[in-house]
Amino acid sequence: MLSDRILKAEESPIRKLVPYAEEAKKRGIRIYHLNIGQPDLETPSVFYEYILASRPKVVYYSHSAGLWELREAFAEYYKRRQRVDVSPDHVLVTNGASEAILFAFSIVTNPGDEILALEPFYANYETFARIVGAHLVPVTRREENGFAIPEEREFSKVISSKTKAIVLSNPCNPTGVVYGRRDMEKLLEIAEKHNLYLIVDEVYSEIVFGGDFATALSLDSKRVVVVDSVSKKFSACGARVGCLITKNEEILRNAMKLAQGRLAPPLLEQIGSIGLLNLGDEFFEFVRNTYFRRVKIVCEKLERAGIKSFTRPGGAFYVTVKLPVEDAEEFAKWMLKDFNLEMETTMVAPLRGFYSTPGLGRDEIRIACVLKEEDLARAMDVLLEGLKTWIEVYSST
Amino acid sequence: MLSDRILKAEESPIRKLVPYAEEAKKRGIRIYHLNIGQPDLETPSVFYEYILASRPKVVYYSHSAGLWELREAFAEYYKRRQRVDVSPDHVLVTNGASEAILFAFSIVTNPGDEILALEPFYANYETFARIVGAHLVPVTRREENGFAIPEEREFSKVISSKTKAIVLSNPCNPTGVVYGRRDMEKLLEIAEKHNLYLIVDEVYSEIVFGGDFATALSLDSKRVVVVDSVSKKFSACGARVGCLITKNEEILRNAMKLAQGRLAPPLLEQIGSIGLLNLGDEFFEFVRNTYFRRVKIVCEKLERAGIKSFTRPGGAFYVTVKLPVEDAEEFAKWMLKDFNLEMETTMVAPLRGFYSTPGLGRDEIRIACVLKEEDLARAMDVLLEGLKTWIEVYSST
């Protein structure tokens, strides 16, 4: 008999429709994948150049906290791009942001403790909470008011002696909403009032379309743990190089126990990531502009189709949309099983799995703008045509 | 306030002496590192050849279970080298064996549950148990009888309704003892009698000096989870490519939830590892012979020094020795702080941290045979000279 924690765990809402996609492909249907945050942009070649220049004869264990040069590169990057003073000692390199989240959850909670998650939230936070035996308690953000940070009373309602931290991503996956200085200060006030840690996942921090983004590190508080990664900003998802950054020495000292337990992050990708972090501002401009144009296309397509129930993203590369359907997951499944436009269909992520409050998100989807413009435009036309058909079918029955 | 689980976690016993080593280096002393299992052998160049031949333009997320070609390569390897029939579907690629252990612990236990660990055990099992909120319960193996698998009654004594699994490494880190078919059958009987899973870490399986090694997969039981890695057998520790292998579909299905949660293992090292797994038998012969000669040197040096309280390893590259000292950790520390022979000293791993029964292992150390022969011989001379001095100093006081 396996553990309750794992048996009760849901499959990734982003990936659970994959079998239907595979079926569709077998039927010769082309699928536009707007369901997963895997960018199509080429990983900058400097990644390979650094690896080849180094090419260690023995692929050795790096320091458990990561290569010193990489920790320096992260610190330099934060100084240059985020205008915050971070020392390499504040940076612990991890197997992607995923492991940084796992470490943070494990360090701030005992089994049975609770973490407040601003929902909709990145669905995998739930998995990491299960592994450490902690529970995510939702505090809901609503599309109607642009997914703004809820008022303190919304937090107080659900805070107990078991509550240890608040977790959110900024820019937000799945909504693309960007939180600024005021929002971060508000969250820190709440954290201080209730003695909580503030865990902020900033893997999309370079993808901000103007407007005010503030890294939680700018709060300069010992309650803050920031999680980052090279995956999205450098289109290097497969590198699995992320980091945990905090100015809290006690957290760092204890995180090292976990880091030593799993020995080290992958060596070659650490070396390549040093090159990525040294890239100039023009690269980040290119990335930002690329996603800005794509998000614009998606929003315009939605508006032209008369869909107004979505919040124009200020960053990241996702658009969360409330659809005029009852069950967005059924619709998404139907798009793969029963619909095609000239042998093409579009795959999106139903948003229910991004909420832990039962019933919420049932009519919402997440669109990932990870295809080049013409494909993205076509993918949206196919999606919206499918939506029209679905609505006709269901209003006629 | 951080979690008890992390505050109570001990630092890696293998790495806690590192600060003293750094001090010694500053004083210009050369240190022979016999303290950590980082082989000095070159990683076979095929590792880089495969990466360069593929060199994906987008460093993408692989399938969460790992690249299919890598899963096939592991299955092929097991058929060819371990003579067991494993399908690629039985193989889940992980971030080193470390993550495979974490997944296994998380899948078979709920917080508060217990896992029986044959002590002395690989110290980091303790870290993974803490992360998932489970407890390791020791079942002791003793040097006096060659660290043999204890009798069933020794297990029954400590088994409760909370006990979910048995974990051990074979060949054993830290003792180098190799367990064969009979031992595995005995363990499976115990597991069946008490309804437990059997988790066997076989990362040293290629390093066996004759004698009878049996992979737990040969038991062909749904209770068995095997953990493996390219780290030791291919001298690719920094690749962080391991796997979880089981013929239990329920475990695999649920392990996938965890695998999807952390998205994917590192891409480039997965590609390189396909090349490693395709290496011919002569490579494994070279590795085995290399470590055999080294282990022989260490054992002979110990015997010539009149130290008989150790078990000649049948595999891996460690020798566990009971020293004629009261506190081996104090001795190991003293070797770094206060001793040198012509400006050289030797670093070893105190074994206390490999036991969870209080008091056990206090007079034991682990010697890792990871240096080339002349260095290893010199390292042992320095170690034994230091031991002589230490004993004189302490008998004279």
C-alpha cells in the first residue's frame, strides 16, 4: 500500500491531457501546443561555448551550493538587472527552481504545517508540499479585479498557528500579472504581522512588459526567500539550473544540509549557465519584445472574438482566460478528441488544477505564448473556431 | 523559526570536516582526500561525444521520466550486464540516485512512518527521510561478522505498524560488503512477512571483485525498488543522472506524479549518459580492476600496520575500519588540524554519522579508494603514521 500523500496527489493538470494529444497525432492531426511553458526560442550558443571551453575531464561533483563562478554570476546578474545587492554567499544553486521550492518548503514547515498559496498558483507547488507533508491553503485572487493581491483580512481568515509561509510567483504563472513595490511591501507587512516567511518564485522576472516589477529581494528582509532559474529567461528549461536566494543566514545554513544530502546540481549545465547570466541587456530586450508581441496577438484575437473576461498580462508569457463554457477541461479535451480545423487543433491548459478551492477555475484556461507569431495566430484562430463550435453544440442540446 | 526537521538535521558527516581541511590547505599542507566518493577516473569521452553530436538548439524539458533513448539504454544495460529483463517503462530517470531515493521514500511513507535502514548506512538517507517526514530505524550490521544481513528477529524487534520499507546499498557504502542471491532472498522474505517495500541502492553494482552480487531486480518482486546512477560506475558524479527501477506499475505511475512536479532531469547529461551506458564490457573490467588494486593496497597497508579490525571489501571502493582510538572523529579532525608528515596529511570520513544508534561507529572510519595507486599508498602511510602518533600522544597522557 502506497502513501496517502502520493495516492491523493493529482496528475499535473498541464500534462494530464497528453494521452489525448498523442491519440490526435496518431490520427494525423497537427497540434499547436499552447499548454506548456516550453519556449521555442533557441538557447543562446554561449551556453555550449562555456561548456566546451571548460569540458572537465572528470565530470565531478560541484560544491553542493553550486559552482562559485555561477553563484558569482547570479549575484552579478541581480546587481545589474534587478538593482539589488546580492552576495554569492546568498545564492544556493539548485536543480531548477523546482528544487529551490522543495528546499524552502522543507525548511519552513514541519509535516502538517500550512503554506498560504495565492491562487491560481503554479500547480506543482502542490507536489512539493505533498513531498514534505505540508498543506497549501489557498488565498484567492480573482480575474474580475485583475488578480490583485487580496486584502490582509483575506489572509487572516485562514492563518493559524500552523501557517508558516506565503508562496507566489511574480510575474505570475498562470495569470501573467506583475506585482510591484507596493504589492511586495503589502505582502511583507502581512508576513511580519503573522510571523510568516515570504517565498517568491521570480523565474519570469526578465519577461516584464513595462510597468512596475519589484523583486522581493529589494525588500531586504530576512523573511524573504526568492526562487529563480535560467529556464524561462534564457530558454534553457532542460538545463535544470535554478537557485534559492535569501539574505537569511539561518535559512542558507540549513538549506546547505539539504544541498549536501543530494550532493550537487548538474555540472555541465552549471558551467553553461555562467555564460547565460553574462549575456548583455540586448538579449533580455529581445526576449521581452518577442513575448510582448506574442501576448499582444493572443489578447487581440480574444478581443476580436468578443472575449473580454481576461486580464492583459504585464509579464511572463501566459494569458489566463475565463471562457463562456461550463467545464474548460472538458472543452480542452474535446479540442483534442473531437475537433480539428483542416486537420489542426490547439492544446491549452485547463486552470482548475491551478486552484485548490473546489470549483474555482473550472471555466478558465491558460494559454502559453510559446510559438512564433504566425503559428500562434493560427493556433488562436483554431482555438476560437473550436470554441464557437463547442458553444453551438452545447447551446443546441 | 525554521522547522524542527531541518534544525535537527546533522551536517553531512562526510563534509563537516571540510573547514579544517581548508584551514590546513591555507597552511600549505597537501591533503589526500580519502573522505569522499569522488573518483579521479576520467569520464569516458563518449559522454561528450554524444552531447556534441546531438547539441539541441533549444535546451528543452525532456519527458519527465527521462529521454526514451536513455530509458532504453538503462534497460539494455540491465539485460546485458545484470542479466535481468527490464523494460524502458520500468525505468524512471532521476537527478542522480539521490532523487530516486527521495521519490521512493515519499511514495512508500506518510509523515511519521518508519523505514528500516541497515546500519552503517549511506548517511544521506537520513536527509531524504527528514524531507519527507519519515524516520529511519536502524538494524545494525557488525564488523565482527563481516557486516552480514542480520537475522529476521533483529528486524521483528523494531518493526511496527509504521514500518513501510527496508533500505540498503549493495555493494554497500560504507563497508564495501557485497550481498548475493541468498542475502537478497532473505531480505525479500522479511519484506514479505512484514509487508514492506525493499529499496536497494545499487550505484556500485559494477564495482564487484568476484564473488556473488545479485541485483534486487533478479528477485522479480513488486516489493522491490532499485536505485541506480551513472555517477560511480562511469565516474560521472557531476552528471546527476540516476534512475528508479521497479516492476511495480503502481509505484511507477505514482512516481510519475513526482517526476512531473519537478518537470525533468538535466538534458545534456541525459544525452551523454546514453553513450556511457553503451560502453563495452572492457570498460567495466578496467574500472573493476582499477578499484580492486586500490582496495588491495589499502587493506595491505592496514594489515602491515597490525590493524585487523576491518572487513576486506568485496566491492565498491570503500574500506570501513575500526581504529584503536576512542573517537575517530576527533582523530580525523586532529589529522587536519595538528598533524602533518612532510607537509602532507590524509582526510578520512568518521563513521559515526553512518549509524543512527547512539554510540555506534565512534571508533570507525571510511576510507575511499579514489586516488591513483602511488598517491593512495602514500596517503595510507601518512594516515597510519598519524595514527601511531595519536596513540602515543594519548597513551602517554
